[in-house]
Amino acid sequence: QLQLVETGGGLVQPGGSLRLSCAASGDTLYYYAIGWFRQAPGKEREGVSCISSKDGNTRYADSVKGRFTISRDNAKNTVYLQMNSLKPEDTAVYYCAAHRSLWSACVISIGWYEHWGQGTQVTVSS
């Protein structure tokens, strides 16, 4: 059974950077597309980015395009989300999720993913 653990969250000032990690155990991430989602207080969970299992193709929500970068290191069984130029509206709990699929595309949709981590808090504030 695949298990995911997010780390790297914290408090950062506006304009700062953080790198989130999503480490997998119980199976190899090679077979999975990975998505990052976030949920701010009082709001619905929303998609941020995803990376396909095959070829590592990526997609981003418009709100983070040009600021966030998703990447994967299959040898380390880990996916990363590099977040730059952070804004207060990026404050949320960030979750990674996995969908088993050897496909050259990914979908930023909550219902597509079967496995979820517990989340890590990101707070952007001065």
C-alpha cells in the first residue's frame, strides 16, 4: 500500500521560497502520477500542479504558473514542489496525492487520485 508523507512546510515572508517534498513508501513512485493540492481555511481543496509518471510532463494551475515548479526523483521515491515568490494567498495546507498510471499526462483533479498524504502547513506572512 502506497503511503505519502509531505514535509517542508513552514512560515515564510511574502516573496520568499519553500520546497515541499512528498516521500513515498510501500511502492515505487515510478508507476504513479503525482499531484499537489492545497486547502486554505474555509475554502475547498484546489489543485496546484501535477507530474506524469511517464516522461515527467507537468501541469500547473494558473494561480501558480511561473512561480511553482514540480519535479520528481524516482531514485529517491520523492516528488518536490519548489515554490518561489510566495504570496499570502498561497497560505494553505499542501497535500500530495498519487494516481497509478503509466501515462504521459496528468490531471489536476481531486477525484483522479487514490492515495493522499496528511498535508503540510505553508504560511506566508510578514
